[in-house]
Amino acid sequence: MNNLKIMGNPLPDMPWEERPAASREIMWRCSANPIIPRDLLATSNSIFNSAVVPFKKGKYNYAGIFRCDDTNIRMRLHVGFSADGLKWDILEEDIRLEGADPEVGTWVYGYDPRVVKIEDKYYVTWCNGYHGDPTIGVAWTDDFQTFHQLENAFLPYNRNGVLFPRKIGGRYAMLSRPSDTGHTPFGDIFYSESPDMEFWGRHRLVMKPAPFEKSAWQCTKIGAGPVPIETSEGWLLLYHGVHGTCNGFVYAFGSALLDLDQPWKVIARSGAYLLSPRESYECMGDVPNVAFPCATLHDPATGRLAVYYGCADTVVGLAFGRIPEIIEFTRRTNIL
Ligand code: BMA
């Protein structure tokens, strides 16, 4: 691992705390958690499952798309900005999408966004209500003010659409998780590619839930989390796994390494979780026992990683780790 190479732009000032002296965990929580309270907006019931990226604008160094459910419990996407990645100014107005084909640009609801910079544009993917059914919406922006909506990537029902940060084999690449209309009791991760961000195909299976006796936290369903991170060992993917317990679903997250050129080929997959709901803000809220990662920031030179995750479908938490240690953990606890 001495020769490990981590891709990405330098981010030396990213949010960071060292592992507490008493901790033996691979990932540890931010002492300021939850970093975003549920009522940051005048009309927000909850703010969670949200995505951030480095983005310079005036005093700000980061931008994000936030899932803000309002007090009607309508799922909406809002833009936010931050100087330090910890304290966020989220706009009260939800985002408006422009330019879509009229058949597609009929906003119903949007949730669980991801954001990625590919070449000179920021692409947002989210779970988009199309005639009331979930599929993967896509839009791009270069200023976090105007969002240009493209075609939905897939047919309903689908969730957890996560783009790779560059073309692979000359095509855009996306992970997704075909689902049902509701609280899906199954879920595999698939890979799809597109020459133009409009037509998606060449669908490949990446991973199914794990056998219960090998790794129960991911035995019911799984879904891609943040945008994969390119390293010389493969794409580092954090993904959520769900365990259907006698008291309902429990959402934790772990890690996998995917082949760089054929990312549907899994090199290693963690049998142990990286983080599982145990703090009060992860176990108490609108949906108890949910840790749902949607974004990371990382600094290639130091290997520092910060993971933004939704907690109990109510607030946003932040956890830290080191990419080389997470790769080593993924291989050490590999269940393949
Ligand atoms: C999933 C999505 C997520 C949510 C999770 C737990 O199906 O709705 O937004 O965090 O369930 O409720």
C-alpha cells in the first residue's frame, strides 16, 4: 500500500478531526455531530441524505444539494454553501430545474441527491418522482444557481443513482439500484453507461446483498452511497447495507473496491461495516436506525476522508477516516 495513489484535487483545508485516542474504529464521528440540525430552514422538518462538493464562491469553499423535507413532509432539494464544510447556509427556496423536455420536467418530488464534477460541469442525480414513481433524475449546473434538467436515466423504479467522476472507456458511468414503489425489501447495485448522459445501457450487475450468515448488516438490500473515489487499487465505493430486523430496517455502511476499467467487477467487499447507527441522533428521529452516506470530501495527499451521512432521516452527520486504512479494512474483512 506504500505506492497507493489517490486521485482528486488537493483539499488540505477540508473538515477534519484526528481519531480520538481511545477509538479503535476505522471511521470515527465528528465531535460536532449532527452538523446540520433538522430545523435549519424556517420550514424544514428534516435535512438529511445530502451531497456536497468543493466549490469556490465568494467566502464559500463548498456547495451542496440538500434533501430538505418540509413541514408538509414534501421531499425537496435545496442549494447550500459553506466556508468550512461544517456550517452551512442553505437557501430557503428549493431548487428549480430548467430546460427539460416538458414530459420530464414535471416536478413531483426529489430526494437523496448526489453531486459530482465531471470535466467542467457539476452533475446532480437524485431520486426523482416521475408520475409519482421513483427513478433517477439528472441535471447539471456550473454555478449552483441554474440547474439544467436532462432526461431521467432509467425507467421507474430506481433509486441511488451515483455517477462516477470521469468517463470510463469513453462513456459516462452510473451505479443504480432498481427498486419498487415503496420501502423496497430487496436491492442490488447495477452499473450502466452512456455516451451522452441521455441514453443509458450496457447494464451490469455489481453486487447483491450479502448472505445473512456472512454479513447481516447488508443482507436485505444494498445501494451505492457517495461518488466512488479513484485510487490505484480500484474505485473505492462506500455503500449502504440494510438489515431487516424484527423492529424494521437498519441502515449501516461499508466499503468495496471496484475494478478501474470494468467497475462491475468487485475486487473486495467489506464484511464488517464501517459505521452503523448507534448514537442517539442516528437511532432517534423520523426513521430510527439509519446511517445513509451520500457524499465525501477527500484530500489525496493525506488520504483524509470526510463522509456526509443522513442520520435517522432527520439530520446530517459527518464521519472521518483515512483512505489507505479503509482500503486495507476492505481487503482484510473481504467476504468475496
Ligand atoms: C430509503 C430512502 C432513504 C431513506 C431510507 C431509510 O428507501 O427513502 O431516503 O433514508 O429509506 O428510511
